[in-house]
Amino acid sequence: MLITTTNDIPGHEITDVYGEVFGLTVRSRNALSQFGAGLKSIMGGELKGMTKALVDSRNDVIQRMTEEAEAKGANAIVAMRFDTSEMGDTWTEICAYGTAVRINKV
């Protein structure tokens, strides 16, 4: 599955458009992670646990989006974007979305 943030793919033509596809997850941070992040924010530095959680979440939503696109018959996703929002104090929603298409090499 070719996934791109652009609206077209050089060297390919879009032959079919199957519509919007997305992958979604909502994650909560545990209390220890929150406490550690609070300490780290005072001292400075990367929040490695939170970074790993975000990377894992993005990989999960890309996989879910890809599965939805494949189920529609697509072999590519164009105009892919991520959207992240906070839900309450400890929940984060991560969404990947784009347009499922069929492409052929020209």
C-alpha cells in the first residue's frame, strides 16, 4: 500500500477513487507516566515514554486505515493526514485519514 500526503503520485495515474478511509485510536496515559512527564517538564528533556506511545499509536492508526483501504479495493492512499486531540486530562485521540484510490503506473 502506497501512502502519501500529496494529492497525486508522480509516475502514476489515479484510476479509481474509493473515498475517505481512516484509522482511529484513543489512548490514556497512566498515572506513573503523567507523574514522570510532570517531573521531566520541570527539568527539561524528551518524554521518551510519551514519544514511544505516540509512535506506537500512529503506527496502529496507519495499519487500521490501510486495512480499510484494502477492504475497499484500493492500492494507495493519497492526501493522508494525522489529527490528534486531547479528550479530557489523560485521553488522547489519534486519527490517520486520507483518500483510498487505485493507481496504475504510467
